[in-house]
Amino acid sequence: MTEKRGILVVSFGTTHGRAGEEAIDALERELAQSFPDRELRRAFTSSIVRKRLAERGILIPGVPEALESFRKEGYTHIWIQPTHLIPGVEYDRLRQQAEAWREQFAFLKVGEPLLLQEEDYDRVVALMQDRFRPDGDEVCIFMGHGTYHTANRAYEKIEKRLEKEPGRRFFMATVEGIPSLEEILDGFAGDTGIRKIKLVPFMLVAGEHALHDMAGVDAQSFASICKARGYETQCVLHGMGAYPEIRRLYVRKLKKCLSGIFYGISVGPGAGGSLTLDAADCIRRCDVLAVPRTGAYHTIALSIVRRAGQRIGEMFGDGGYLGLEEKEILYLDFLMTRDKEKREEVYQTLAEKVSGYLDNGKNVGMAVLGDVSVYATVSYLAAPLRTAGYEVTLLPGVSSFCACAAALGRSLTSMAGPLHIIPAGYEGTRESLGLAGSKVLMKSGRHLPETKQLLKEMGLYERASMVKDCGMETQELCWGLGE
């Protein structure tokens, strides 16, 4: 099938021409310029806004109508990028509408709103504080819409971040929901250092809410309430979409939507039996399987995946379930050295190699021994890829030390006993071994002689066990280190 690719930018919409032009129109132009190889169209989710615009002769489709137009014109791959600020009611509805159309296209994906990941909040708050820095006797209050949806915690998250600034001058209030303007103003009582209030709409478009609920002349508007309390009040009548730095964040979101996903896939230890159902399904669906390699043919993670595929075939008669024969294998050559600069160079090179596949819309799954959260090489790629704006998902699995303990028939913890994971041979091993509770010594292979000596010196030698090649045909259980 010949791919025909389209982008649908979805906004709530506005009937205010100037406000829409400086926010929605400007954002759509920037998105189109950033991704010129795809047809970009718009849709508004508000039926009231679409109806009022239609009365003026301006026809804007809703999401179903826009998708039907793409379908009729033979588009096969559709990416939907919302301009919503938070994952609230409108975003939920958009996802439901998109799901109903998924079978009509070879590929359909919905991007993220402006605020979803924790780093999104950090970036947006930093930009807001930089742009709206108040004068000495002034505070800045951002006005959000608010919602009784669970997404209202987005405003609370922003408020928590604003609270951390020394000599606090930024606050977040909502029209509906919490925090409220009255609560914020009550907190100012008795503070003679505050004389002015700058009100800024925390909305994509400075439309009805900004003009009436914030800057309106009636007694219930934010501006009127602030003035009634004796504050000199200034209203900023520009939506967040009017600011280039915010639009760049949406470009970043669309890039993330258009790109493939990087998966860190735990394959467990042993001969493939510890591969989880989620891991097997992810391997099957990924376009590219990346495997770490520390030598020309040293690819234990790949061998575990192949053994898992064989076992699936033996158990269910589907030896090709994982699709390894047709899947592209990407070998990632890691450098085993303690030289931090050299390691960082290698990580950067490998991240760039992976990003080349992600930029082409391919999902890359990296097979990782044990569990992705414990001394896993995937962390060295996941961090820079996430920073660069790619979507990163980690799938948990069976950690090697849990499998080792099970093989020995031992419990790692008691009801109140702590568990310590210690990299053997590194600085601080002696101090860590002196802590109360159970200890797991990882990375002990090359440091086994000095580790054994240290255990003898600390009176721990007789209580230590070791497992080699856990779960493999070559597994060896040593209940005592004398073995």
C-alpha cells in the first residue's frame, strides 16, 4: 500500500478572530512548517463554536468529519495532535472519537496535550516564570479554566511548582475547581509589599474566559475581585498559543507523536522462561529489535529472546510468534569501561543511531537482561532519548537476583528486614555490607577474589551463596563460596 500521511490538529476552538489567529492559526502554521511532508488540517471539538462560525460562513469540521475527509481522499496514516493544555474531558473525548476510527486507517495515533509528563510541567512553569516576571510590588496570577475531571490536578501540580520559588510571586487560580482566586487573595492579607496584580490567562486562546471571567467589568470577574480588594490590576489578553516558546513545545509534542516509540524490554535471566507476556507482545509488535553487545558475538539478551521464541513454538505451535525471522536486529555495541567520558560518547552515538529509526516512525524495542530498572544498559539510552522528546516506555520483568534467590530456595527479606543491592568492587562496598539486612552483590564476576576476602574479614563468608548463569543450562548453584 502506498502511504498517504496526514496530520489533524485538534483544538477546542474560538469565535474570537484575533485571539484565534495569534494562537491557533500561528500554532498550526508552525506545525505545518516543521513537518512539511504531511498534509495538515484542523478540527474544532466545540460544537457551539463550530455552529457560531458556520453562521458567519466559516466551516470548521469536527473530529469525525475531518477523519472522514481524510479517509475519502485515500489517506492511510493519520497523526492527531491536540492543542489542549491538560488531559481533561476534551482530550478523553478526542481519544474515544479517534479509537472509533482506528480501523479505517492503516495507522492512527493520538499525541499528547501540552501537560502530561512531569517534565512537561517543569518546562512550562519555567517558561511562564521567565516571560511574566513581576515587578517588586507585583504578583502574577495565572487563570486556568479548571475542571471537576481528575485532570484538575494539573493546575495543582503547577501551583506546587510555583510554591517552591523563594519570595514567591507566581500563583495559579481557576475559574472552576481549585485553587480559587479568593483563596489566593486571602493569603495576601496583611502583606503590604503587594500592591499590583498581573492576571494572565493560562489557556491556549484568550477567548471568552479571558475577556469576561478574567478582564470583564462585572463584579465576579477576576479583575473586579482584585480591584475590590484594593490592588492595581493589569490583564494580559493573549493566550498561551501566542507565545513562540509555548508553540515550540507543541512542535516537540507533534514530533513525539510522529516518531516511533523506544521500548526497554526486560527479558529476565536464564533461557527465556522468564519473558513476560507483555515483553513477548512488545517484541512481536516492534519494527526493530535492538540488542546490547559487548563483543563481536556477545548477545546474551538476543539468545534469551530466541530461546523464548522456541519455547512459545513448542508450547503453542507458533514458532514464529515473535517474528524474529523478519525483524530487523540492531546491534548496540557498548563499551565496558569506567572512563565516564568514553562511556558518554558511546551512549550519545548509540542514542543517535536509535533516534534515526524513531524519526522514521519505527518502534524500537531494546532487549535487556533481567529487569530494566536494575543496572540495565537501557537507562543510558532512555534518558537522552526522553530528553530529546521521544516517547520511552519501560516494561518490567524478572530481576536476576530474584531469580537467583529462588534458585537457591532463599527469601531475600523478612517482614521488617531491609534489602540492599550493592555493586561489588566499587567504592563503598565495605560500608554497605555493614548495614543491617540482606545484601545482594551484583557485578561481582571480575571482583570475586577481593569480594570473598572482604566477606571473610567482615564475618559474612559462611553466610554467603552464589549463582552462576542463573536459569541457563550452565547454571551452577554454590550454597557456600568455598565451592
